[in-house]
Amino acid sequence: MSGTTGDQTVRLTTAQALVRFLASQYSERDGVEQRLIPGMWGIFGHGNVAGVGQALLQAARTGEADLPYHLARNEQSMVHAATAYAKTVNRLQTYACTSSIGPGATNMVTGAALATTNRLPVLLLPGDVFATRAADPVLQQLEDPRNGDVSVNDALRPVSAYFDRVDRPEQLIPAALAAMRVLTDPAETGAVTLALPQDVQAEAYDWPAAFLRRRVWHVPRTAPEPAALARAVALLRGARRPLLVAGGGAVYSEAWAELRAFAQRTGIPVADTHAGKGAVPWDHPAAVGALGATGTAAANALAAEADVVLGVGTRYSDFTTASRTVFARPDVAFVNLNVARLDAVKHAAEPLVADARAGLEALDAELADWQVDDDYRARVRELADGWRRTTDAVCRPGRGHGPPPAQTEILGAVNDLTDGPDDITVINAAGSMPGDLQALWRARDPKAYHVEYAYSTMGYEIAAGLGVKMAAPDREVVVLVGDGSYLMLSQEIVTAVAEGLKIVVVLVDNGGFASIGALSESLGSQRFGTRYAGRNPDTGELDGGPLPVDLAANAASLGADVLRATTVAEFRDAFVRAKEAERTTVVHVVTDLTGPNPPSSAWWDVPVSEVSELDSTRRAYEEYRDGKRAQRPYL
Ligand SMILES: Cc1ncc(C[n+]2csc(CCOP(=O)(O)OP(=O)(O)O)c2C)c(N)n1
Ligand SMILES: [Mg+2]
């Protein structure tokens, strides 16, 4: 009960009411309540300094609302930090992000798209132009000659799971309630944007006290519909070569105990996506590792033979399905257990719209007398063992053509040096590391592996490190970042130092884009424009000498402790010291731009020019046409 019924009102500005409202929201699942919005990230400018800024100061000084403020260095990265926090706590909490109007607001577009693509909640509060338009055009206002009601914040609409603009104070009431509904809905969640015109933020209103009361948002564990369950069970009972695909939904639902038990008992092998890795530990008897374009030979071989695929919390991205080539049988059928109907119906599946844990419990009960045959269990184990031998060989020092060391040797060293009793989380998002990590990384628990590979955003890594450390202070947070990603967005190192958050950053410096370089070569484009080199006066291209750039010195200038390594032995030594350190420490390691990478067993659809003056492109196009032949619609 609210205890504040009737006509009681409180006179506050819109921003003061919003701050008090946010500090009173809770989420609940399985009987555990937690603050839904434990704090706010921001960067002030005109558009939020006086409204939201004043409200946060007043809250801090009076104690009328508990909403700690964190100052970021870039609006994109503050959204990443908030989103990484939400991912770490399985979407039961997130942060709010306040920005000024104009560039501060549009800097959040990439972060919003990342959150919505990954189905992760984050609350964005961009400042907006005057609702009264009294001073138009204000600094940083876009004037649209055809639409009087458009502002740059409308760029956040297509990347937001919910968008509203609060043009009058009282509109905050329905807008804020709708925002909380979407943030806490596992099927609908993503970036939620409440655009706040700067004059409205500062305007006073008599708020019903009940609006500001403590409010609990119950996160459902939706059970499957009986008829849908019966259809799914019938399909699975007929399967002889089933394969389970564990996606992010299996982790966010905290369904790992049910998943491990179900897989062990039925013998259905479990392949994973980036977001699902760790739901089943790498050495579980049913684990066959990553699926798809950067998958293991074991998982991909089983996918090729699978007659029924049981997707649990997966969106079936092109990397997971190897662009719809990895499931090769013409009669392959799908059962998709997912909270979102959007995903449940994919690939003409038998949809099982339910929470992953509730759905697995129901399947386990209905299939209690069923399991795969012994031959299949033996084949699964043999394939998994084969890939474990491959992993050992690929990560072994000295395998590369170096010096410098191959990236896989460095990743192998990190995995080896963190394979102890302590909880660690590795973070990555873009470049050649996600593919190598997905194939090779041995995750012991569902929070050991934090790779954002839905939006694959360069620059996510270090910012995400802050969010993960804030959500899980006892974990060793290891941020793996390429030189390209580092150059795009590394300034949150300053924030880590300011907040006293200790993260280890492994800066893998290979002088350019190993990922896109290799992709370019395979597509006949000869690594054009993928190396960090100077303009060459002889060729006119960017293929001159190496650049006099020192990223380790850059990291030191931002306040981190820095250790440099050029060999695997030096790296191991530096990494151990970084782990033991109290402060944020960057280990800079030089690696080979040309790999080698883990062996590939699947395809990825990236179109090649159909006509070309270049032999390399013509050859690549022939191969591309062959690859396309294996692509299937799954209807
Ligand atoms: C914001 C953003 N821009 C562009 C890309 C496309 N892209 C993917 S990987 C990559 C290069 C990454 O370079 P680096 O971080 O050094 O990693 P490496 O490929 O060398 O492993 C680029 C440009 C992206 N994923 N994100
Ligand atoms: Mg690089």
C-alpha cells in the first residue's frame, strides 16, 4: 500500500519529481527486491544543468532521494556503462543517463541502439529544446523548416524500445510509468528515452504524492501455454539428433541450473552464442561450445546433422546461424523457447513463449522419460574432446609466426591465468577478438564472459568495464580492447580512476584492424585501408610506415598504471601484476596483425562485388557464389 492516498500533493519541479520517482522504483523476481535505478550517469550542459542537475544536487544535500551521480567523459560511453551494468545483473537493474541538449543527446544514439539490439534496459534522459519555444532557436537546436515539433532527439526514436517527450510537467506521470514498464519487461526491454525539454525540467507542479511512492515492478516468469508445450514436446520426442542453442535469454533468466540438469539428463548437446556462453560451463558433459560463423568444429558438425534445434533465449543472429547455413538438413525443425514472440517464431519454429527457466522446467517434466541414444552421447563427447584439443593447440605459446605473439597466445594466457577460484569477467565487443574468444574461451560461470556481439560496438569495452565493476565489485574485471576500439573510446579510464574502480585493461595493439583486414582479404579487397599507417607519397595510399603513436603512454596520461609487454612471457608477468594491483592497470601488448586465428568451420554472408576490374575480387566472388548455395530459408 502506498500510504499516500487521497489529495496529498508535493510541489516540486519536473526534474525534482523525476529524481524522487526514480529513487523509489524497485524490481522484483523470485522474491528478491532491488533498486531498479540505483543511480544516474551524466554530463551537464544547458538542457540539464539547471533542471536535472539541480534536482540531483538537492537530493544529495537534503537526502530526499538516494540517487548517486556519476560523471562520465562521453555520453556514448555512459550509456555503455549503464547497459553493461544491466547485463551483469540480468536486467533487473539499470542506470539513468542525463545529457544536455543537442550533441550530448545525439551522442547517446549509438549507446541506445546497442542496448535495444541486445535487449538490455537503459533509461535515457536527453535534455531537449524549450517546450515554450520562447527563445528559439536555442544553442544546439536543429531548425527543421518543415516540422515545428522535431528536435535532434527524434533520432533516438528508432533505437529506443520506448520514447516519449515530456512537454508539460504532468506528462511525466504516464511517461515515467510507461518507461518503468518497458525497462522491466523481459520481452520489450531496451533503451527507454524520456526527452526532457529544458524549461519543463525546471517548471514546478503539484505532484500527487502517490506518484512518488515506493513502487515494485514484478519481473514475470511467464509459463508456457499448455498446447504450445505439448507441440514442442511432441517434436522433441521424435528427435534423434537434437541440438540446444543457449542464448542470452538463458542467462538473463538465471536458468543455468535448469539448463545444465536438462542437458545432462536428456543428453541434448548445448551450443552457445556470445550472450549465452557460460550458462553451461565449458567442461560440462553436454557442452560443445560456440555455434556458427565463429563457432567450434564440434557445435557446427552437430548443427549440420541436427534434426531438431531447441533454441533457448536466442535471436538467431547471422553469426549464430552462419548466415543460415549451419543447420544443413532439409527437414530440420525448430522449437524456440523465448520470452519474445519475435524470436520464438523465427525459422518457422514451434514457438514456446515463456521465461527460459519456466520453459526448461516444463520441458524437463514432460520429457522425464526421454533421452538421446548412447551413440549420440558418445559422438557429442568425441566432438567436444576434439575441439578441446584444438583449443589447447591454438592457445599454446609459439604457435604464431611471430614475434610478435599471435592474439590467440595472449587470450590463452589470460584464460589460463584467470582459471582459478576467483570470479572474473572478460569484456569485449568488436574486432578480431570476439571471434577468437567465442571459439576458444573457457567460461566457468554465466558472468565470466561479457562480449557484446549484437551491435558489436567499437568503444564499448572500457566503458562497459565501469558498469560491470559497479555491478559486481568482487569480480576481477578484465577488459580486452583492440587498438582500433581503444582509439575510438578510451577516455572512461579517467572515470575509472576518479571513481576508484579497479579494472584490468589488456590493450591488444596490432597496428590496425586484424578483423576487417582479414575479412577484406577474404573478399578480394586486399586489406585496403585497414592498417594504421601514414600517407605514402609514392602510392598516394595509406600504406606508408608505422605511425609514431604510443597508446601505452596515452593510457598512462589518462591516469592508469601501465605495463608493457612484447612477448607472451612478458605478458604473463605483467598480467599477474595487473591482477594484483589496487588501481586500474593497462597491460599494453603488441600482437601480430595477421593472426593466426582459430580454424574456421562455417561461413558468413558478406556480399562481394558482382563485377570488378580486380582479379582478387573476381576470385572472391566465385567463392561467394558457392557459399550462397548452402544458404537456406528455414521455412
Ligand atoms: C563503432 C564501430 N565502427 C566500425 C566498426 C566496424 N569494425 C569492426 S571491427 C573493426 C576494427 C577493430 O579494430 P581493433 O579494435 O584494433 O581490433 P582488431 O580487428 O585489430 O582485432 C571495425 C572498424 C564497428 N564494429 N564499430
Ligand atoms: Mg587492432
